[in-house]
Amino acid sequence: MYICLRSQLLEVSNRCEVLLAKIVERDYPTDIQFHLDSVKGEVNSLQENLNQLIRDPDLDEPQLLRNYLASFKRCYEDYLRFEREHFLVLSRYNDQDAFLHHLLKAALSDTNYSQAPPLISATSSQYYDIALHSTPQLSTIFAPVCTCYFLLQVPDLFHELGHLIYHQNEELFIARFRDQLEEYVRRETVRAKEEELPVFETLFKSIGERWQRAWMIEHAANMIATWLVGPSFGWLHLHNCISGRDDIYAPCKYDEDWDHPSNESQMAGILTILRLQGLENDAKAIERTWSHYKGAFGAQIPPEEHRITYPLDLIVVLAENVKDGAMTMNLRPYIQQSEHTNIPTLLNEAWRQFHEEPDQFCSWEEKALEQLRSTMGIAKLNY
């Protein structure tokens, strides 16, 4: 059995060596060399850990087997992350990924984000997602395979970037909100108990945990994206709601445990951050359209559980906290970019064209993408 563990360590070490060689033998654009070097450093460190275990003279000691198994499993988890994220991205890195990298890099320059953009891979068969890493340059955004052909969904790329910015600067964006959330849950739980409302008492016990675990992170990522790309993110959220689930108020009951907050509460957060940066007219336009569709989604007035689960006062506190965090990081809001031609303004122009001239939009979008590639110095992509 102990020989088996040593064999497994050797096999994982060999896999690291083979896959790293496959990556290194390829030619990559100079602007992702920084990411490549970071991945190589990460894998070399993993191999050192594996080799230390392989050479350890006590590896065959029965009394220590549990400890060595735990060490092996940690190494194997690191290896799987390398295989499923970094090797996947770098081994098939192509013109589509390079285009998205250039697009995000240009956008981040416009928004004054100082760090190198994460790697982007157009390999998702679902929607946008991000694999976060403690080292920012090792984080990877996975975009839908068709991203390079269209503009309207690109604002969600900035939602994933929002997760990375939040991950690196959590206290900046939620410290004040978290205090307010804890006070709200404590106060309302006491009130529900005093008024003998067992259903609401149970609900309040779950509200704080859900907000802390996932909902405040999703809201903050939305708000960071809206801060950077403005109304385009609000229009995209509305678009996703129209094509997604009908119940815009779920989850709001104690037995509905979803990672994402309700679409209604997400829209409230997006509209709040638009108003906080002075985009009142845009917020009103999105709000009018949202109200128009809400009747078709179900009910104009949300259920009482929704009001309790997503109090507007708390969402405003979170939006103000995110605004302050963005300003502390010197992230340039969309309203300060809107007079210049750049990626955020292009995304908003795309949504304006989509609404005002839908019959001509496809033609406009194709020309806009062609112009964007030319501006980036990528005249033709082989895809």
C-alpha cells in the first residue's frame, strides 16, 4: 500500500513535467509571458513538494500514512487546478483568447486598473466564470466560446473581473456593509421572536449566512462592473433576466438556497450604483424597461419575504461601500470615461444601437468588431 503512494507521487510529478513541457514548447505572445512565467513557477513549486515527499525516508511508516495521504491530496488538488485551468488555457491559447486579452487589457487601462489582466479563455460551454487564485495573475476567466463574435454580453466579462478585484480587496468593498448586515439580522431576529413569527425567525437565521457566503460577493461584483462599464451592465442584466428564469424574486424563502441573489435585488443594486456615479437618466431608462417586463415575470409587487431578505437600505449601504472602495483604488467610473472612445463606451454604444436600430444592429456590430481589431493591431483573427 505504501509503495502505491510513492508510485502515485511519482506519477503526478511525471504528469507535471510532461504537461509543463507541452506548454513551454509553444510560442506565446509577449504580453502573456508574465502569466506563463507565473504558471511555470507554480508548477515547479508543486514538483518540489512532490519530490520532497518521494525522497522522504519515513514515507513507508504505517503510523505516518494518514499525514502523508493528506499531503499527497493537497498536492493532487494543486495539480488538478493546473491541469484543468492553466494547462487547458495555455495549451490551446489562440487568436480568440488573444483578442479577449487585448480587449480586457485596453479596458483596464481606460478604467485605471493597475494590475495585469487575468488570463482569458474562450472555452466555456455555459457562461462566464472565473477560477480565482491567491496569485492574481494565475486567476483565469472562462468566457463563452462565441464571445469574440458579439459585443452585447461582454459587460459580463467585467462582472468576473469584479470578482477578482473583490477577492483582492474584500475589506474595502464590504466592511461597512457587513456590520450593517449583522445588526439588521440580529435586530430582526429578535423582533420575529418577540412577535412569535416562527417562519420569519427561521428565515432571518438563514439570511445572514447566505449574504455572507455568496450574495454580497455577487452584488459587489455586479456593482464593480457597473462602476466600470456603466449602463451597459444594467441593460445586459435585464436582457439575461428576459431570457432566464421567470421568478425574479427567488430566492427569498428559507428553503431556497441559491448562490446568486434574486434578479430583482441585483437590478436594485445596479441601479443604485448607476445613480451614485451620476447616471440618473440611464438608471431611469433601465428602470422603466424593467418595470414594463416585471408584470410578465409574475408580480409587480415582491412578496414580503423578498423585502425582508433584500432590504433596499442594505443594498444602498453596499453600493455606497463599493463606490468608496472603487474610489480608494482610484478605479475610474464610467461617467468619467463616457466622453472618450474606449472599450466601456463601445459597449454602451452597442446597447444604444441595439435599442434604436435593431434591424441594422448585426451589420453595425460586425463593423465595430472589425474596427476594434484594427485598432488593437489584430487585423485578422484566424477563427
